[in-house]
Amino acid sequence: MTQIREEVSFTDGRIYVKGNLTSRGKRKRADYILYYKANIPIAIIEAKSNKQSIKAGIQQALNYAKILDIPSVYSSNVNMTALAPVAK
């Protein structure tokens, strides 16, 4: 198994109900997830353009890491890379 997976969707999107109609919102998708072994993720990497703040990537990755119970996150925006531990 590849130890790095790209564009990993991990939700099907929020369900919206209006009367008899239903629809789904956007899926949550991590840019990259690093694995120690199969089904043992160790980090999420969020890649941003150099026009976006590295903080935005860290916050997004932290949100995803809490949902997926992953211990660390990285964010990169071409100019900088940051690592943050996930608080339990």
C-alpha cells in the first residue's frame, strides 16, 4: 500500500432537507494523508497556494485531524511549511 494518499475524501457531505427534497453538501477532503501502515494514519498535509495563509491550512488540517483522530498536521503554501500537534 502507498503510504501517502492524495485527495482523500472522508465524508459524503452534509445532508440538507427541504420539504421532500434532499441534497448533499461538499465532501470534506484532505489534500494528503500520511500512513505508518495500512489504516494507521499519522499526519494530514494541507497544501495551499502562496496567496493563502499557512494558518488557514493549519486550521483546516486540525479540524480534519480531530474528525479522523490523526496526531499531527502539516500545512504548506509554497513559501513556508508548518507542523502542529493535534490537541486531545
